[in-house]
Amino acid sequence: MTDKENGWPDNPGWSELKLPDLLLVDSVREIHARIEAEWDYLQRSACQMAAGRALWKHMIHDPLAELLAGEACLRNLHEKIKKDRSNNAREISGVILAVRTLWFDSKIEGALTSINGKDSQVVLLGAGMDTRAYRLSCLKESDVFEVDFSELLQAKATLLKAAIEPPNGHHHQQKAKSLNRVAADIRSNDWLEKLKTAGFASEKNTVWVLEGLLYYLTHSQALQVLETIADQCTITHTVLLADFMNKPSTTLSNSVFHFYCDWPDHLLPSLGFSNTTLSQIGDMDAHFGLMHDPLNLFNKIRSLPRSLQTHPDDGKPCCRLYLVRASGSPQLQPSHKDNPQVRKSLSE
């Protein structure tokens, strides 16, 4: 069965992996060799996400993704895609990352439109190798803050410098009004203060982007991050964009994930958000033409009650990824917040 017959867009780039010339430059190779040797799984996940954007370039325009992913991550994902295609898999490796990226892109633009994006801020927590400041035109009137580990941001800045210097620079102009990189570990309690020191203004309308982040944290760490952002709703118009895993997704063998929540649309109002909408992969706003097969993993479980942990037909875990938009403002504060014990039960 061909890709077209299986519902997948025709992508010649999947047939053969051609590395960009910049990845062959000694200084770039040295950085990626250090990443492979020294970074832990959480830091390396940033390169894996970049590889997904690079190899799904027929859906996502990110010309910097290959450079930030590195050869090892590109080859690893390319081999998985080749194997999936040869096995006529219902889910090609990287498709969920592609859908998730496109969802966040569209929701960032929508959020900036809803708050009249002039003089707004966009905060990318756990930014990793994100390049939205270079590829999203909707950020042209927004100050962008990227928060992540110091060594990751340093490596990213060095790699990007190689791409934006002449003669390549004119291809990769920054689109955001400003870009500030903030070295901080969001698992600690001082990341917001570091963000403010870097120029973040609490009184400005803000879009918070937590993509591929929360489930790497413990329950207490994830709730601390969400509560900190929810507190901003009492100061200014605040939009949160985040993805959540349910329990079966985090308990599979070899899982490195911790935090889960099957009811984020209930949890977030309990923290102080007044409006919350939830989508699942395959829904109308989380499809992007990539979820054709009604029997793929996510389409099979979308119509089932969220309380089900296993599929009634085959007993397999009902692994779900929730894509959530929440917002709040001083004028639209909920009448009450639930106590900590209620919040804990909603997040489990």
C-alpha cells in the first residue's frame, strides 16, 4: 500500500535522508557530539522534537529544524518512519508531534488575535529547540521569552548563530518583535523571578506555551508551574496552551513520563482559569489532514469515555494526549478555587 492509499501526504523526503551542509561543519558536529555524550533524556528530547519538525517538513515549515536536531536524531527518526511505511503502520512515527506542533502554532496565532497581540508577551516554558520566534509571523508585535536549561540555550544559540550568519542569514530572519532567552530550571521555585529579571512584565497580556513539557515533571512540580501561571490571571489577560497525557500514556513500559491528568479541563478552572477548551488528537482542530484512518490509535479511543483506562475491544491501554487552551483575566475570575486536595485528585 502506498502512502497515498494509506492516507498519508506524498513526501519524497521520507525516501532518502539528505543532511544539510551546515550539519557537516566541524563546529556544529562538535556541539551535537557533546549533546549526545552529555545531555540527559529530558534535554535530548528537544532535539528529537526538532527532528520531527524537520522530517515532517511537508506539513511544518521550519528550515532551522534539521540543524537543531542533529544527525543522530534525524537518522533515528528517519529509520522509524521507513520501518512504519514498510509495515503499512496506521501511525507513522512523528505524526503526533506534527499534529501537536500545528495545533500550538494555530492556537498561538488565535490567542494573540483574541488579546489584540500588540504589546503582548509569549512565554515558551521548556522551549528546547523551538524556533517559533523565527518562523511565526504572528509574533511580529510580541516579546518572546524562551525558558530552559542554561546549557541547552547556549548550545541552541551557538547553532543558530551558524545559520543566521552570512551568507545564510537572510533566509532566517527573526520574526518576533524581540527574543529573550532565560536560563532557568522550571522544576525549581525561582524561574518566574528569573523571567521577570529578563524583562517579563506581569501586567502585559501573556500567552504561555507549555508544549511537550508537563508530563516530564512530577505531580508537585507540574502543579506548581500551573498554579504560578494561573496566578497571573489576577493581574492581566492570560492564555495557557498546554498538552496533557492521561495515566495509561505515562505508565507504558520504558516511559520517562510522570505527571498525568485525565481531566485538565476540570483541573485548570480549579486553579483560577475561567475558560478552558480541550481537544484530542483527531478532533476537528487537531487533525490537519493527518488523521484519516478511523482505526488509528487516537481515532479508536476518541469516542470512548475518558474514564476508560483500556479499550473494551482489545484490552489495550487508552493512551490519550489532550491539547488544552485555558484563559483568565482579572475581570473573569472564578467564584472560588478548589482546595489542594481537590486539585490533587483532579490531576490523578
